[in-house]
Amino acid sequence: MPAQQTPYDTLESVIDSVAASYSGTHEIDSLESAALPNRRAVIEALNHLKPIIYLGFYSTRPLNRGNLRYGISEHLYPAYEILVEQIHRAIQYEAACHRGAADKDPAWSETVVMQLLGKLPELRALLNEDVGAAFRGDPAAKSIEEIIFSYPAIQAITTYRIAHELFEAQVPMIPRIMSEHAHGKTGIDIHPGASIGRAFFIDHGTGVVIGETTVIGNNVKLYQGVTLGALSVSRDQDVTLMRQRKRHPTLADNVTVYSGATILGGDTVIGEGSIVGGNVWLVDSVPPHSKVTYDARITRS
């Protein structure tokens, strides 16, 4: 009688079949992707940068002017080393896949990281305005400390501000790893390519989507469930060409968009000081100082 097959025999058979499937033509078959940036390392770098911005809120020991530089340095040096390595891996992989980055100097990743770190004081000032906007815009907020510790919007916006600098420097992959990490943690999806002005506040935040080519002015406030998105691409449109166009809306200064509103299209501009009500669907521009409300009447197509 043939020997009875054990679970381990079955597992070995599965391994053989999975390994054989890698010899096909699937886009996910590439073994070179092992050289990609390491997601955990990128998040670790991000988790070193955030304490630099809010050091007093992250420190596990008392801080004063005497030990401030040491507190900063114990986060700055690891962030530098990790990001230089991970950005280098990203550009090397892109070059190997013939997707650009072939003209990047070996020291380019170091230059980009130095530029980012050099902007940290500026980012701190910018994020201070975002935190202030949250405090002024939410009567439920009892203190600045409560906002920094507990508001998901501040976590998402902080990550966006960092990732946006890397995106503007044309760093591949790393900015999206950061922003999608924040998305998973907060439920707020801000593409690092979006352009967002000063004193930005997202109240509650769950379900907010801000697309890549969105432009947002100063003192803008969004509520939960807001989508600043693109119109659907039809099957006969050139997706590569669409990537080069502005696909997402523009919100001018002092705009408020209430929960559940959907604003779509690269030509759609919400004028300064306008208010967009809850559950509104907009694909057309709105003049300054307008108030747009949802029409609850049901019509038949």
C-alpha cells in the first residue's frame, strides 16, 4: 500500500505549486521587488519625525532647554539614516524598472533628506497653525494638548505635511507609504501630492478623501465624509494622459465643506468664503461667498 500522505507532504506540494506560479506572466511575479523600500522602516522614520515636531508631547522624560538638543538629536539621526537608505532603495528600484530615477546621483537621497530636515522648523510653524485652527474651530476641544494627543486629523495632517515635502522632491513610493499608513490609522486619506494651505482643519475626519491634484487654500475646514475627488475615467480615455492633468477640485480660502459632501473634477472651483452643505454633490464651480445646499426632492430619470 502507498504511504499515507502527511500534512507536511501536502504543504510541500502547495509550496511547489505556488513557486511554479511565479514563472507566469502576472504583474505581481517580480522577485526584484524584494529590493523595494521597507514599509516598516519608512513608518519608523515617520515615527521619529513626529516627535521632533511635537517633542514635549512625545517625550517620556522631563525636558528643558538644557536637554532639548539631545531630545531632538535622538530622533533626528535615526530618521536621517533610515530615510536616506529607503529613498535610495526606492530610486534604485525605479531605475531598474525603467520608470525614471536613472539620472539621480547616488547622493541624491541624502540631499533630499537634508532638505526635508532643514524644513522642520517651517513645518512646525505650519502645523502650529493647523492645531490652532482645530482649537478655534471645535468647541468640544478643551485644550491644545487634547488636540495633539487625540485628534486623528492632526495625525493625518502632520503626516501629509511631511510626505508632501518628499512628494514635491519627486521621491518615489515613500510619500505614499507614509500617507497610506496615516489613512489606515485615522480613516483620513490625503494624497501627498495635494496642495494644502495654512490653518487647515478636518473636524472628526473619518472618511475624508483628498485627491492628488486637489488645491486647498488657507483657513479651510472640512467635516467627516467629504470627498475631494476626480470624475470617473471612461474606458476609452488614456489613463496615462489623465495622470498629467488636474483631476481634483480647488477650494479657495475660508471655505467650509460639511459632512458627506462630494466635490469632483479638476475644473471645479469653490470660491472664497463659500459654504458647501452636507451631502451636496458638486461637479460645477461655485462663485465666492456662495452657500450650496442639498436639494432633497426626488426626481425620476
